[in-house]
Amino acid sequence: MNTLLLRFSAPLQSWGSNSLYDRRETDSMPTKSGVIGILAAALGVKREESTNALEELAKLQFGVRIDQAGTKTEDFQITKMGDKINSNLSYRVYLNDAIFLVGLSCENVSYLEKLEYALKNPQFPLFLGRRACPPTQPLVLGIRESDLEQALRDEEWLVPEWRRNAL
């Protein structure tokens, strides 16, 4: 088994698995569907295209290690909605300064290598949940020759040395 490791770190992230209407919440860690969206963007999969690529991505084993949980921040927005009389009011919740180790695992190392290449050379811009959330670098940590759980256990803590004492 092989595992592709990714570092998800940014000033803001948003992982909404349950966002409805005018309030857009965030989960406390990346969701598999959100990570599949990032991989699809890197591969250049368009929304209207066949779902074969998405089905392959969904087969990957997925895991997350929380290295720095971050804090939630709420943003209030007013947007113009075309010819609508009233502006649209919405609340969006983000994670501040969170750092996650994300693992994607499968038997096929060449597939993981394809994903690694796509993430380093994306076809579409990559975001950690929303457009306001570009990732910091490095995003890709590489492929490890171990199963998902062991790869997540063995990887060095991602919090920078200078911040470790403050936590």
C-alpha cells in the first residue's frame, strides 16, 4: 500500500459538509469530498464532464491528522444578486491558521504519482474549500511506502518549530 501525503495549511480554510442557504459553516477538518474537489481541479476535471474520474478519486482511502486545529472565524457578506431587489446577506465561517496532514492511499502507486504531478502542476487553481483560501506551500509532501494509518503516524508534526512552544 502507498500513501500520498498533503499538507493543508493556509490563513483561512473552509470545509463545509453541511452548508445551507445563507449560512455557510465549516467542519473542523478537511472532508473527503472537499479533497476530491481539489484533486479534480488539479487534474482539470470540469463540472460538466463524466464522473469516471470522480469515481476513481472516491475509491481512494482518505485520512486526516489534525496538527493545528485552528479557530473559527465568521465573515458577514452582502452580495448583489443580479436584478434582485434586496441584496443577499450571508454568513461564512472559516478556520483560521489550521494545519492538517491529509493522506490518500491505494495500491496503484502510478495513480498516486499522477495525482502528485497534477497537484504540482494543476490545471485549475487550487483552494482549501473556497476561493478565498489558497494553500500555502508546500502542498505536496510526497508518496510514502506505507498504509494510510502508518503514514499519518510516521510523518513529522507539521507545526513550525517556532510555533510549537506557543501551543
